[in-house]
Amino acid sequence: MCAMKMMDHIVVHSLQVCRVATFLTEHLNKQHYRLNFDLIQSAALLHDITKTRSFKTREDHALTGGEYLADRGYPEVGDLVRQHVTLDTYSVAATIREVEVLNYADKRVLHDEIVSLDRRLDYILERYAKTQEHRERIYLLWQKTDDMGNTIFKDLSFAPDDLPQLIPHRGYTVELQKYQKLADQI
């Protein structure tokens, strides 16, 4: 994160996505899923690893982030990062995969706040839907994300709308200061 000089707000977003993803993973694993906690945690923290750079280059940060991590010896983490915006396949299977947890967690975090899918959709449409074709594609992906969320939550004792109360908002001042100190040393 430091080597890529990630912007502070992207670091904070990544920390919050990690909290959501790991929270879901812990609860799914209590329901006899076998999700790799360390893989999800790593991918969640690094899912926007090339996003800061993408503001200048206009690159697909999901694709380049996945390549960046795979090139450094982390192909599994890279594969999850590559799919954090759009999954290769949207499965309707009963088994939840790590990539789906990460993708869903990212869709639930706007900046550093856990929000509903509808609120995040509004933001995505406002920011990225430049054409009618973009809008239609975003709506299609969002429906698939909603369906995936239903699968994720079907065995859990809480609903998607409960996440903000279950994972209370907190500041990231200490973590951000540590990051800034490390980044300044590079």
C-alpha cells in the first residue's frame, strides 16, 4: 500500500471493506463454510492497490491491481482483487466463494461508511454511468450483486441492513497515521 502511495481516503475505504469482508467471513465460517479468512483479509486490504495510480493513467484498477499482486507472487490474492468490481461468473450455487465475499463487501462500503446496496448504486450511477449502455450494464451487475447478497445472507442470523449496526462506524486515525509514517519512509 505504501509503495503504491495509496491516497489516504482509499486506504480508509480499504480498511472498512476489510472489516465488512472479514465480519461476513467469520459468520459464514460459523455456518460451516470453509472460506479462507487470510485470503479474504489480504484481498480486501489490497483490492484498490492501483486505484490511486488509475486516476492519472485511466487504467482498469481491478485488472492492474490483480496483475500487480500476481506478479509479486500472490496470484490468489490477485485473482480476488481482479474480480472485486466485476466477477468472472455470478454463481447461483449454494456455496459462497471468497471472491464473492470481497465483491459484495466492496459494494457495501461508500468511502468509509457501510451503506445499503441502493445507496451505493446511486453513487456508482452518478460517478460512472456516462452513457445509457453504462447505466444498463451497472443495473444488470447490481441485480446480480443483490442476488449474490441473498445467497450470502441466507444462512446468517442477520440481514444485510443490519451490517451498519453490527459493524459500528469507527475512525481510522491510528491506522492512517501508521500508514502515513510508513509511506513517508519509502
